[in-house]
Amino acid sequence: MKKIVITGSQGCIGSIIQGGLSHHELCLVDIKKERDEKQFVIDIANNYHQLVKVFKGKDAIIHLAWNFFEDFPKETIDHNNKKMAENVYSAAVSAGVKRVIIASSVHANDYSSVNSIQDFDSPSPVPDSPYGASKVYIEALGKYYANYHGLEVVCVRFGGVNIHDVPIFEEDANYDKVLLYKQDCIDLIGMCISETHVPGNFQVFTAVSNNKDRVHQIDNFLNWQPNYPRT
């Protein structure tokens, strides 16, 4: 059992993974209050010192918090999203946390016009939106903290996750290429926590399920492979 903080715990992914991580000691952080005594209400972008206090004594942080005012394919930007990541990385170092698992996105590298399986996890991604560009920044900042502060950083370029395990074409016309099934997501995050070593202190990879129209390679240091959809 490890002590794990989940930021954005009341969001879609945060809500989905909690049950699968129940064998760990979970500390839930969100900007809105739910009926859970274990949850801390923290404005992550603007309450750094409280964040450090909550992070102390923890083994890993799963940072999912995001204001979807900035989302694909919108042109809107919320600078607090980047500020939240900045505070999470810095607070993790200050609190002595070993590992940060942080939500990036497949939108960090444009896949919309591709119809065959390719490697999108390049060091020079081409984001498809301001949302994707913010995720690229968060990845690059994570590499800085890995190189200069010894923090283990795992950037997961999540595909589309939703409670119904179906493509939501209203959100993305190419959702069927990048759907990430709930159980695949839970299994992956569990491996990110339990893995003993992050090569080079920094890894970035794509997480999508084994969809018929998948265009992303599944290549990662965990040797994680999706199990869904069942055939």
C-alpha cells in the first residue's frame, strides 16, 4: 500500500480510478467539495503552501486537475492550468515526494489526418490546439524537474476517457481512434504507481485502448498493453 494524492479527484478520470486504487491510501484533492472526509478542497493554482502540506509524507501524486474552459478544440486558454502543474511539481519536490504522474493528452501531437499506426511520442510534438500546447509545456516542465531536481515524472498522453466506454464524436471527430477504456486506464495508473523505477526519471507515452481505428503505437517503459475492447 502506498500513500497517493489524486488532484482533480472529482473529475472523470479521477472518479474512475479511485475504485481501482482502493488498496492504496488515497488523499483526494479538488477545488469543489464532495461528501468525502478524505478530500481536501484546494485551489491548486493559488494555494501553494497548503499543497505542500498535503503532499508531505506521500509516495506519489496523480495530477489530473484541469479547468476545461481550455479544452480541445477550443481556442481558449486558462493560464491557471499551467500554474497548477507548476505548483504540483514544485510542491512535490518541496514535500519530498518521489513521483508525479501527470495527465498529458493525445492532443499534444496532432493525429487527426493519420490513418495508420505511427509513433506520436516524438520529442518535438505538434499540438493540435492551445489545449494540446499547454500539455506540451507541462511535459517539458516535468522534464526540467526530472533532470534538475531528481523528481520521477510520468507524463501520460491520455486518449478519450468516459464512463460509458464509447466514442464521443461531439468532443472529437476522431474519438474512435483514441478511446481509452476505463479498465485500461485503471490498470495503467496502477502500474505507474507500482513500477519501482522510471528510466531517466522521465517518461512520456500515449495511452489509448486497442481500438479498431487506433493510429498510436503502444510503447512504454511499463510494458503496459491495453486489454480492451474484448474481442
